[in-house]
Amino acid sequence: MVPCPFPTSDVVLDEKSKAIRSVKSPVGTGRYDVEILGPEEIPEVLSIDAWEDLRRQSRNPDTLYQSALWWDHLCRVEPPDHLYVAVVNDTQNGAIVGVVPLLYHLYRFELRAKNHTLFRAELSAVAVLGSEPLVPSRDDVYERLVDSIWSHIPQCNCIYLRSVDADGSFARFLENTREIRKLCIVYAPEGRRTRHFIELPETFEQYLAKFHSRTRHTFRKQLRQLREHTRGTLELVRVDSEAQVEEFLTAVKYVSSGSWQHTRAGVRLENDPARCDRMIDLARRGVLRSYLLASRTERYAFMIGCQHGGVYHTITTGYDQALRQWSPGKILHYLLIEDLIEHDRPRLLNFDLGDMSYKELFGSVHAPDLGFLLLRKQWRNHLLVAGHASMRKSLGFLKRLSRRSR
């Protein structure tokens, strides 16, 4: 995610954050069993309607990645032997009370400081899609789920949980339960973080009311200046159809080559056939909702995003640093939020990971989260975790020392 150069507001962890991340778990009656299935076995065990009924009970903002729609998308673009689903059964009544889609991949375990990589290791991992397992909120179910993954997917070295509600039952289980530490090494590589969301009101004016009058004036002034600079040709283009994807990705490649991600870390989004195919497939499924801020002669900023189940997900954003005097990142978000409210309004905008200043500014709900790695209990993994934790602690000390000396 791209930080934009404008003032920040204080982070507030309020009562709204609890509602954003709360999970209404399926209710069972007794002992639970977990079965790990491959893609070809799912239709024999689980209907799409039953899967979606379980998903709709959760208020996890990342349920897009737990949905049957996303699973079907992955089945089209990922190797079939990389995909699994953990199905939780209530053995007393035979009901399916949990569905946990899993993706096998290589996880890059690293520590970076600006444009320098201080620590890096690649681990064979199973990602729990959506991070918060869609299962009953019980320690015995969580324990059985982890144990089943270790047993059924022996080639995986760790389980990756990208974003877990720091105050939820699953995080408490991972941090405080003795049973999980018998099964694996539990490590939160980044510690406690903050995620940002916007609860979108009915009108853009209602949303803007959250800002101080001076901030609203600055927004409008910067937008007016950029419109004058482009001689009235500035446009926010919504990208949600198959026909728009290829041209959009060409613009994304151009903008990302001038973004800070490329300048500092060499990261550039290419318009390759695989990426194009993925985005076209999402457009066909009606979930693609991306944006391009452009004029007749320039491409300023972009947002790759999806909308599903009343939540808009920001996935990747970038702006051309050569044009930063016009605050393109800030203007992109200002106009994007206006379009979200005025056209097919979702209830929530999910800014995803990254505690950037623009997310604090635009966000209205701020919730604590943790990312976890669960690693097999092997000497190599103990050493990796100890090395990463030591370097992270040293880096934190140097950052604090640098701030004091300014």
C-alpha cells in the first residue's frame, strides 16, 4: 500500500471495531471432527448454499476470501494440488458447522528496513484464507483444525494467518493456550498492528462531516488545483468490466514504475497474461472494482480492489511520485470514496493491512490485529524465529534511538 503525503489523525480503537471484527460462530451440539478435502471432493460433501450460509454468519471483513465465489476463482487460477478445504462436522447430528479454505504456497518470511532486506527465508506454507477460521469459537475446534492441517499436508512447514482480530477468541487461543504450543511454534512477526476501515454512510456529505472544516477545504483546494492543471480533463475511471482490464493494467504498469514501492523495493506490477487472466475472471464474477485517476495526458494513481458481500476491499494502490506535488494518492481516495457511496454503496471499506497515514486520515474505524505464523516444532524453525525476533527487537531499538536524537 502507498502512503500519501498528508496530515494524520490520532488512531482511536473504539467500540465500532468490535462490531467490525466480530464473528457469530455456527452453533454445534457436541464433539467436532475435521476433514481436509481437495477440490474434486468438495461437491460430494458440501453444497454452495451451505457454504455461503456459514460465511454469511461471520462479520469478519475478509470473508470474500472464505467465500465459495473466491474458492471457485482460485480453482481456475491455482494448481489443484495447492487447494484444500477443512470441513468441520458435528458428530452428534452430522451437520457441517465449519468451512476453512486453504491455499498451499511459498511464504516469504522476512524483515525489511526501508529498501533493505535484513532477514529472509522461504517457507512452504498453508494460508488460512480469511485468517479467522469459519468454525465454532472453541479451543478444541481450533486445536483439531491445526492438528488436521499438520497431518494431512505434511509438506507444509508453517500455517500462515494474515490478519487475526487481536481481541478475538482465536487470537486468545493462539497467544494463551498451552495446547497450541504443544502442536507448534506460535509467532507474531509484526506484533500488534492497527487495521483501518470506513463505515460508509448514505451520502458523501455525511462522510465528509467527520473531518475538520480546514481539512475539507484542503481536499477541495487540491482537487481544484489538479483539475485546473489538467485543463478539466481529470477523471476517475471505475474499472469493473472484462473489456477494461487490459488497458487498465497497462496504466497500472506505467504508474507503478514511478511508485515508491518500485523506487525502494523494486516492486512493479506487470501487465502479464496471468495477472490479466485473474482480473478478467474477477470481472466476470462481478466482484472487480478498481480505479484509475487519469487525465488526457497523464496517469496519476490507481487502486486495484474488489467488492463482495457489502465490503469493498482495497488490494493494491500506487501513485507516480514524479507527480506527488498534486497529491494524487489523496485525491484518488477522496474521489474513490465518493464513487463508492454514490454507486452501489458497500457498508464497509476495508483498507487491508498497513498502518499508513492516509488510512488513519480517511478511516472511521480502527481495529487491532495480529498476523501469526504457526511453525512445525523443528530446530530450524526455532532458530528462524529466534533470529527474526532478535533482529526485529534490535531494529526497533535503533528506530527509537534515532527519534530521540532528532
